Amino acid sequence: MSILNSTKVLSSTFILIGIPGLEAAHFWIAFPMCTLYLAAIFCNCIILFIIKNEPSLHQPMFLFLSMLAMIDIVICTSTYPKILCLFWFSSTEIAHDSCFIQMFFIHGFSAMESGILLAMAFDRYVAICNPLRYATILTNTIIVRIGLFAAVRGLGFMTPLTCLVKRLVYCGDNVIHHSYCEHMAVVKLACGDTTPNNVYGITAATFVVGSDSVFIAVSYFLILRSVFGLSSKEARMKSLSTCGSHICVILLFYTPGLFSFYTQRFGHHVPSYIHILLADLYLLIPPMLNPLIYGMKTRQIRVKVVKVFVVLKPPLSKTKNKATSRIEDMKEIC
């Protein structure tokens, strides 16, 4: 036991190796990743700025969208600065506590995002199936409670998981075959019994994603039943168009997430570089595309974005007037 304890003290850091098999390309892979990361932060900040400063957008759908934007910013920022340092500067070491904190943020806020997507599905259900009661059902108090519930549930599930990971003894290999501290990639390094970690991890993830997926599916079943019951084709198309952006975001979030989660546990025949690269992009592509999808599909946001950039750009006529006045001043001086 003393040998294990001394080894645990010596091994106070983990080593991240990035994308196995593509180490030589890390430097160049980091450039598009950095571009996508900055685009994700910029686009989500624009969404938050517009929703905050435009009173007409203080509606349930846009408030949930602002929560989604904040969660995406946290998920990106908790991983990609370290990944970029790893790829560009070979900063492979990460302390145990820093690794556990990163793991907590990645999985906890991913669970929160799943809850917000469920809330957005409920918002669409109420808007289409009970439009006359929309304002009375989704009040500001209810929206705050839904957001708090998603946060408490996501972080609550991750707290025991993080404690279970932290109690393990890491007495052997400390090399994480991943670009960030993914739960199972860290658990595989422990030399003790990891059965509780495996059982709790897969149970919590399946419960969160499974229950949210079922409720989202039920919501859209009821929405479709209500929409196809409308007599006007124009009304049906308008109702379906309001759900299009949300469906795209759901598929973008759940499909690669489930692939990455179950591949880490059961996909032994999937090449590691494919799995790790997709896992890296999973934390980057949805946060970048979510605001773009809503910006393109939602007219209110699209109009406000155009107005913001029009205001920021100086009018051409004023620029010409300034240039003309400067020329006239120079003539007078001459």
C-alpha cells in the first residue's frame, strides 16, 4: 500500500497525447480548430448581445437560446485553450485536479445543454399546440425554474461521478489517449476497481440522454399531430418552419455525442484517431453552428444581426462628406 501511495504522489499529473496517430499533424490541425473556436465564441456572444439588448426578443424561445449560448461558451472554453496549447506548444501535462475540473465542466454542461434542448422542445409544443395559453404557461418564473432545474440536474449528476474518479488510485500509466480529460479515458488509467465508475457513468448518461430524447420525441409527435390537423397548407408550413432550427440543433448535439460516448466504451474496432477527432469536433462544431442555425432560420435574430452590423459600419455618405471637407480644407490652405 505504501508503494501505491508513493507512486500516486509521484504521478501528480496526466499526459495528454492529443489525436493518436496524427501527432505530426497537430500543429496544422490546430489552425482550423482555433478558427472554429473563435467563431463559436464570437457567434454566441453576438446572440447573447442581441437578445440582451433587444426587448422584443425577451421571449421564452430566445431566453432558452441565450442559455444554450452560455453553455456552449463554457464547454468550448473549458477544453479548447488546453487543446490548442497541446497542439501548438506540446503542453501535454495537466494536473489531476485540473483534469477532474475539466471533466466536470465538459460532462456537466453537456448534460445541462441536453436539458435546455428539452426545454426548447417543450416551448415549441406549447407555442404550436396551446398558443392561447403560451404566455400564461411559460412565464419568466417558470423559465428561470426550468433553467435552474437543468443546471442542478446536469451538475448534480456529474458531482458523484467526479468524486468517484478522484478517489481512484492512478499508480501506473498516466498517459491519457485523448485530447482532453474524457471520463472513460481517465478511468482506464486507474489500477483499482473501476466498476462503480463504469456503472454510474453509463447509467447517468443513458438516463439523462435517454429521458430527454424520449420527452423530445413525445413533444414532436404531439406537435406533428397538431400541425397536420391544420386545414391550411400555409399554416402547416409556417408551424413546421418554427421547429426546423431546433430539430437541426438536436441532431447536431445528440448524434455525434452518442457516437463518441458509446465508441469510447464499446467501439474497439473504430480507429482511435477517428474517435478522438470526432470527440474533439463534437465539443466545437455544435457550439459554432447553433447560433448560425438559429440566426439563419429565425427572422427576428437575422434582422437584428443585420442591424447591428449596419450600425457598426460607418455610412458611406458620411465618409464621402468627410473626405470632401478635408479636400476643401486643403484647397483653402493652399
